[in-house]
Amino acid sequence: MDNLTHSLVGLLMRRVGVAQDAVRPTLLCVLAANAPDADVVMGLSAPEYLVWHRNITHAVVMIPVVALAAAAIVWGIDRIRGPRKPWSWRAAWLAALLPAASHPLLDAMNSYALRPWLPFSGRWFSFDTLFVIDWLVWLALLLAVLWPALANLVAGEIGAPAERGRRAAWAGLLALSLYVGFKGYGHAQVVHALQARLWEGLPATRVAAFPAIFNPLGWTGYVETDALKMTLPVRVDRLTQIERTPVRKFYPPPDAAAVDAAWATEIGRAYKQFSLYPLALVEPLPEGTRVTLTDARFSRAAREGFAVVVELDGQGRVTKQSFNF
């Protein structure tokens, strides 16, 4: 998920009572909720980004380590600004554990995936329930964060007790959990609908569904058969119309050598270890071939997002390679 979502979850965790015994608890919770994304400093180039993003810092075994790192940063800030009360490393570390654990759990909700069992297993995993930026998640969490201030304005006018924010924080976290459950149910419905029918007379050998941007009812369906791969837009409230949905088809590329050459480049190898639903598109050029390596998780209509583009000359030699977000 995006860092605003992680920060808001960390803030709400503080308001429900996490880190009560720690120094600078709000800062600690927000930093711990974002700490696993420290791996972005390794992404100085496209291949490094693909290899290192959501790498070891997002693994389960690293939760205690990133929690300790967040505590160390808060300790440094507390020393610079002047200690407010005696520092306890134990209290700070224990307080940071839950916000730090929330980060990989939230990241597992979207299709980018992560490798939770590193360094023992490099297998990618995701629930495919939330888009990486979800406006409804923002709305629920921001409302929970801002509600005490709004309620206090009203309370000040009528002389009522001030709202301290704990109930709003619980409500925000509960709303997030219910929304994830709603999206998970929709995901299961879409996957079942894709599995239940024949595609050009053939059963599906593999199906998946990826959340659509902006639309909580929308998904990108993915289907593999023995003959081809397909992507299609799907709405969970219109599954009976799935047979009339326009399908984008990906047949095996005719120039397998060009595709192999693209995968063999430095950036192609980095993308291959990351790709879960790989697609290859081959286009002729006046003096060669262009190969686009993408993933069905990021294929939107006719546009390829998060893709590797490799150009080869007439002899099959790589002349250009790039990574497009």
C-alpha cells in the first residue's frame, strides 16, 4: 500500500492505545508502520528496484528488526530535541512491533505482492484484494483521524466533553477490516466466475483477479488456457455479463528467440524474478523487433504499465532496453 495509508494506520494504532509506555509514541508508531519501505534506498536503477523493493525488509522475520530500527530513529530524534522522560529500549521496541507488522500485512493485500518468508523462500504472495492506492481506504482512515478535531469543534460550541479519538480510531480500523473483507469476498466471486466457464471452448488452467483502480467493484480478470492468455475487465456486480465482456488476448509470440533475448537482458532477468503472470508482446520495427515484457497485474486496456521494453536489431542483438512505470 501507499505510505499515506501506512502512516494513517500507524497513527490510529497509537490512538487505540499502542505504545502507551514509549517515548514520542505517535512518531514511533508512524515510523514503524513505514519502516519496511526503507528498501527503496536500494532502488537506484530499474533492475535494483525490481529486485530489492518488497524484499527482505518486508519479510516476517524482519518485523522485530525494522521495529528496532524505528525505535532507534525515535531515540536519535529524542536525543537531539532533548529527552522528555527516561528512555526504555524495551518499551520502544515492543511498542513498534505491531505497527511494523501492519506494513507487510497491508502490502499483501495488493497485487504487487511480497515475499513474506525470505530468506528461506523467495515465493511471492498476495491476496489481490486492494489496489495499491485505494481512495475508500484513504477516506475511512482520514475521517477516523480527523473526526476528533471536528467533534471537538462542535463540543466546544455546546459545552460537551472533548473527543479524545480512541473510539474514532477503533471505528477507522474496523472500517478498514470490513472493507478488506468486502473486497476479499468480491475477489473470490470473480475468480469463481472465471473458473466456471469455457474460454474459446477450453477450460481455464489458471485464473486470477486484480483490483481495479478507483472502482471498488471493478477487477481485471486473468485467464490462461492451453492455447492463450487473456485479460478482461470484470465487475463483481455484473458477473452474469462476463460472456459479453471484451477480452484482450495474448497468443504465444511468433518470435520466441526475440522474447528469450529480452528476458536475458539485465532488466529482463530482474523483471522475471518479480513477474507472476508474465506476458510478452512482439512488434516488428523497420530494422528489428520491439519486445514488451509485462505482467497481467499491471496490464490496463491497451496500455502496458510497469513493463520492460527491449529493442533488437535484425540480427537479434539488443540495441535498447528500458523500464516503464
